[in-house]
Amino acid sequence: MKIKQVVVVGQHQVELQTAALDEKQLGPSDVLIETEYTYISTGTELANYSGSEPKVFQSGTWCAYPWKSGYANVGIVKDVGERVTRVNPGERVFTYGNHASVIRYNADRLITPVPASINPAIAAASRMAGVATTGIIVTEVGFNPWVIVFGLGMVGNLASQAYHILGCRVIGVDPVEERREVAKRCNIPYTVGGDPVEVQEQIKEITNGEMGQVTVDAVGHSRVVLQALKATAQYGQVVLLGTPRVSVDGDLTELLSDVHLRWITIRGALEWCLPMYAEVGHHVSQFSKQKMIFDWIEREELVIEPLISHYLKPEQIKEAYDGLLNTPNEYTGVLLEWR
């Protein structure tokens, strides 16, 4: 059969290409899925599209050009391989599949049935909650902590919501007023903006001088990590939820000295360190995390819809990428409609 798929062919170059897919050639662990919605990641996808991820220029790497982008797919199962037991034909499923009209997907990777009560578009957008909730998994939450989340884009907003659901006192930090307003609509109780000095003073005032027992960089920028460190209470934790990609000049000794003298713990929160499914002695997995996210959505605790600004056709992928990259205050979240 002929399918349509998104391919990033070079720096700032993306195409909707036609390709052939033999739907009869299913491996024993393969699932054939007809896509309904995919969601665009503003972190990994834009880094690869813009070329800020240097590996795109290195032949043989996972994201080298040409790169088939996307990893948030919801669709209907059309057929399954002989060893597939987790899903059946006719079911709506959430996967880490690409932006394509039909995908052949290995079910050894994450595949999760979508509850009938959840809008499939929202289910696709919940992919970013999977990134965000890795933060709560690595954090020692403790008792009634102040949590300061730096960055209120999609991931930072959802991370703030996750900590709030757990009962933490959450402050979201972002220089963009529109993002702070959206955060308030998503049950985030405190938001602050301004330059680093102003932000520090506002956090100090809100927390009555306690500062953050947990601070989170949801931007993926080393300068933001340094700002988060200054807002962290003694014995606190700094969580690196975003992936640092941009080099920053600074005094490393100042950073390490502060960590050392104040007993600060720095925790990485890359979601890919979790197993896809539960392993012996390790009960948290990508699968259990996604089930939790769907449960929160069903109970109306996790709010995603205000973060979605655009529903676009696959043919508009160039508009989607450029909008998210160049006008992020307008393009806050983009779903591609394949139906």
C-alpha cells in the first residue's frame, strides 16, 4: 500500500513523502496501525529540524538526515503478528510511532490501549506528559515540598501539573505571560516571570524564604539549570527534565561548590532510562507511566486541551514546525490529523 510519512530531509527542510508499505509482511511482534492523530514534540523534533542537535549531521546516528520524525501516535489496529498479545485488531492504541498515515510498529516497544472515554487527539498529545512525569519518578518528593518548575511550555506545564496532583506546592516560572496564563487554567497555583533576580525574589516571597525543596529545568538549557540551582533550598534536588543541548560559558567551580556546600542533589530525568514494560525488581515502566497518565486524564486531574493551539493536516507539516520554532507563543502545541 501507499502511505504518507513526514521526513526531515535537512536543516529546516521537511517533506510529506509517499512511501510503499507491504501490509502483508508483518513480523511476529509487529502491529499494523492506521493513524488517527500524531503529536509534535517541540523538544526533540525541533532540535533535529533546526539542526541544534549536532547528531543530525553525523551519518549513522539515530536522527541523521533524512529522519522519519515523530514519536506520539494514536490509531486503530488493523492487523497483528502471531506473537502479539497486548492488543487486538479494531482497538485504538497509543504508541511511540512516527508521523505517518499507516505504521508497522514493533509491539516490544510501548503500545497501550486508549480508554474509550479519552478523546484520541488528547491521547496523542498526552505523549508529552510521558516526558514530563519522568520528573516525579526520579524525585524524592517528601512531605509537602515547594516545587519550582522553570519553563511552562508543554513539558513544563505538564510536569507542574504532575507535581500538583501529588500534593506538592508548585510554582511555575516563565518569562512569557501567555504561558503563565495557560498554566493557571491548568490548575498550577503560582506562576512568576521577569528577569532572574526578580524571579528569585518572587520565589523567596511566595515560599516565605524556604525556596524550592525541588527545582526542575523543563527547558533544556544549562543557564536555566544555574538559575534553578539558586532557587533550590539547602538539601534540595535539581531535576534535569529537559535535555541540555546548547553550550554555555560559566564557572563550573561555582556550580560544584554550591552543590557541595549545600548538599544539593542533581537528578537526570531522561525517560528512555525506564524499561518499556515492568522488569523484575523494577515496577515503574513506560507502560505503567502511560496507564497512570490515562487514569489522571479520565479523572480530569491532568488538563491537556488548553495546551493544544493547532490541529493541522500532514500537508501543513512545514507550517507546523516553523510555527512551533519561530512563534512558540502562538503555536503552543500542534496535532496532525491523519483521518
